[in-house]
Amino acid sequence: MFDLEHFISECRAALAADPSHKLVRQAVARAVAEPASILKRLGEPQQAEIQKLYHASDLTILNVIWGPMMTVVPHDHRMWAVIGIYTGREDNIFWRRLPDGNGRVEAVGAKTLCTGDAEPLGPHVIHSVTNPIPRLTGAIHVYGGDFFAAERSEWDSENLIEGRYDAERMMRRFEEANASIRGNR
Ligand SMILES: [Fe+2]
């Protein structure tokens, strides 16, 4: 079975050996290579949510469950991240700031992530995420910093204008996803 304590110490050791996401990505890739084992330890996803698995000033590990067909608006993290999918799928669109765009962004790429994929994101990446399937998607997210304390941006979905990331608004999106799951039952 996936050993969470062992995974956390692997990530800590990886970070100590290399401050980039390189070795952490390898640890996440090893973990999601056995998705059934993660499901046994963390449980089958029950609802859209963010579970904190580990939190320190230089490293944050989350269990992120995306609701069916849920989308989150473009945002940055201002620290590197590794996303490892252990059930379901996730589509990422990558964005860049427009020169002289007053903070507006344009799409520059996309990446589909499937169960077993471990994707590194550099500290300047701006991405939006969609779960394109009609069931919950589960992913381990590792961040090279304090995910909850960092100041960062998000871009509104209609006009792609930069604003301050609002954690409460993000939590409301998870609640809305759960409300629509309940409505469909
Ligand atoms: Fe993100």
C-alpha cells in the first residue's frame, strides 16, 4: 500500500538534494505508477475537495479531487509544482502574459494528463485545469513552497484579466462542484 509518511520523507529528501522539482517529480511518478495503492491509502474520491497531506514553509503536499467536468480559471503558483494523477483525467491549458496586455493572458499550449502521469510545472507557469470526465479526478499535488501563504494571481474566465488569487472563491468552486454532484444524484 502507498505509504504516505514514506512519500513525505521521500519528497523532503528529494527537495534537500535538489531545490528544483526534478527529484520530487521522480518520487511522484513512482507513487502514481501504482494508482490502486494510492486509492487504498487515500480512499476512493467521494467529493470535490482539497486535502492537506503535508504543509511546511518549503513544501506542500495536497490531495486534490476535481469535480466531474469542473474547471478552475487560469492561475499561477509562484513556486514549482508537480501534479500526479492517480484516478481520472485532467486537461491543462497553459497561458502567458501578453506583452503590454495589462496583465491579460493568452493560451500557449495544452497538456492532457492521465492516470499515472506526473507533470512538473515551473514556478512561472500559468495554467487552468479542467476535469473533462463525468466522474471525480484525484491527483497528488506537490508544491515547492508554502502553497497557502504565497501571494498569487488568477485571471477571470470571461475577460482573462488578472486579479488577486482568492482562496475563499476557490473553495466556493469546490462547493459548487459538490452541489452539482448532489443535484445529479
Ligand atoms: Fe494550479
